Amino acid sequence: GNDVDKLQYSIVTDRYRYTCWADRTPVKYELYDHATDPGEYYNLVKDMSMEEIEQSPFAEIVADMERRKDNPSNPANSVAK
């Protein structure tokens, strides 16, 4: 495996795209809601640290995406709509 794959990952569900750029300092996160922003113009977690995301309205979505990353083939990993 390529180490870069571990540093940058993007997870897409029916509604959201979540991206983590772990190779950046500070780490950058992106979360787009395709229901309201199909063109991905508005990063819902722009300039937030993970600590800030965890206190934000998007905490549960991001936590779900992180679980999906750890278990990509687990059918229990369904996103709340």
C-alpha cells in the first residue's frame, strides 16, 4: 500500500462527501451535503479542528463517516438521513 492513501481519504454516501487531509498541518476536513449543495461549494466544517467538529452540529455525521472508514465493508455502516 501507498502511505498517501492513509493520509488522504474521502468517503461518499448517498447524501454526504467527507474528506480528511491528514497530511496537512493542521489536518483539514471537508464535509459537503449533496442534498443542499450538489456542487460542493460549501464546506460545512471549513477550518474546524476535529475537536471543534465534535462540538458542532455535524459531529454525528463525521463520527459515522469515521466509522465507515474503519469498516468500509460492514453493512451496519448506514448513514442517518
